[in-house]
Amino acid sequence: MSEIAAFMLGECPDKWGRSIEHLLALEPFWLEHDHKYIQVLFPIDEGTKFNRHAPLVTQADREMFANDAALRAVHLQALDLMLDFWGMTRDRETISAVLPLAPATHVWLKVHDHNQLRLTRVIRSLALLGNPVIAASLSECVLEAAAQVGSVSEKTRYHWQQALVI
């Protein structure tokens, strides 16, 4: 079993000794200020300078998630945690904003915010690990929000779109 799958299923901790249960219970303060959980909850196929210990998604991981509902379900629990933090919600495969869209209520709608990078990662991770429809729904939701508010850069919007390309 891969490192990613074993962590998601609660069979081993991450490189810092944290369990999946610990990360899924993080409070909003830590979701904003800790910068090393997002790569563990939402692994992708590219390395990052922010967390060199983060596991990278392999083809074997992709196949494992595609064929294992329990792995996809834990990944969606992590998504729901982040959506709540970002002021969004998920109803099956549809993602929408909870409050009226504005930078004051959705920090990721500011001109520049590190949560925009996190959103890109989450979209890519979902697309890679068996939830491409939900990844597309998240991409569509944030792109529509960015278009309505007008404060998110074209570069960020481009990355949100490209995160779906596998």
C-alpha cells in the first residue's frame, strides 16, 4: 500500500507524526496558519518548496483511489473541512458558496492570498485521485466567484483551470 493510501486510511501517520484524524479535526486558526497539512491531505504529482516531505501521487495511487470508495470518502472529508473554512459547501458533486461572495467573507477572493494556491492544489488532487467531477465543480465555483468579484488575478484563474488537466 502506498504512503498516501496508508495515511488516508489511518494506518500510519504523516512525516510529523500526525494522523488523518488529527488533521481532519484542525480548527480554522490552524487551517489558516499551518502550511504543512495541505500537501498531506491533498497530495499531487508535483513537488513543493513548502513541504519537501509531502508524498507525490503516482499512477498506482491514482488507480488505488479510483478503485477504493473508502479512500475517496476520506479525501472528500478533507475537502469538506476546507470548503467549510473557505465559505463553501458540497452537496454530492456540486460545490457552492455559503455566503454572498466578497473578499470579506471569502479570504481566497482577495487580490492575492495563499489560499488561492491551496485551492489549486485541492482541485488537482481531487482530479488525480478519483474525484474529477467534484474537482471540476470546485474549479467552476471558484472561477465564477472570481469573475463576479473581479479581484482574483488572471494568472490564478488560469491555474484553477489548468489544475484539472491530467
